Amino acid sequence: MTRRLLIRDIQYKYHRNLKEQKATSMSAPNPQLQKALVLTSKGGALEIQSIPKHKPGPSEILIKVHSAALNPVDYKIRNGAFDIQIYPAVLGTDIAGEVDEIGEGVEEFKKGDRV
């Protein structure tokens, strides 16, 4: 029951933020920022925030996410099952999208690959 309420709360906040953004600004999105689900503190709220876009380093890729899901591990992290040292923390490993940028030395992927 608590989990269902948490998801509903996240969805409500997300949709409310979308409505506020559309009402206050019709400008193009900032290419230097990206949206992320952020854990604000240990046991704290999960919030969708704009964060600086990561530049992939050597052997890394940047994925433009088309679909994401919360995993039970994300709830365990939120509830303190894993020792996170730095907050806010970006959670989430269940994603689908396409490669947006590649770092130095990456040969297995190219820009536009679906992952």
C-alpha cells in the first residue's frame, strides 16, 4: 500500500511540474540540462529535477532515455539498504533509449544505437 502511494505521489508531482513548466515557459529545453529522478536525502523524497547533462568520459556512453522504470532496488536504496554517501543521488538502472553521445575508446556502440 505504501509503495502504491509513493508511486502515485511521484506521478502527481511529475505531472504538476509539467503543467507548471508549460504554463510559465514555452521556450525550447536547455540542451545543457536533463531530467532525472533524484533521491534528495536518505529516506527522503524522490523528485524529478533538472540536472546538468553528463559528458561521457572514456569507455562511457550517454543514453537519451525514452522509457524508465523504478526497480525494487531503488526502493531499497531509498530506505537505506545501501550506503549512499552523496546526496542528492540519481537512481534508476532500468531504462531503454538510444545512444546520444559516446566517450573516447567506445567501439561497441555508435550514436543512434537503440539500447
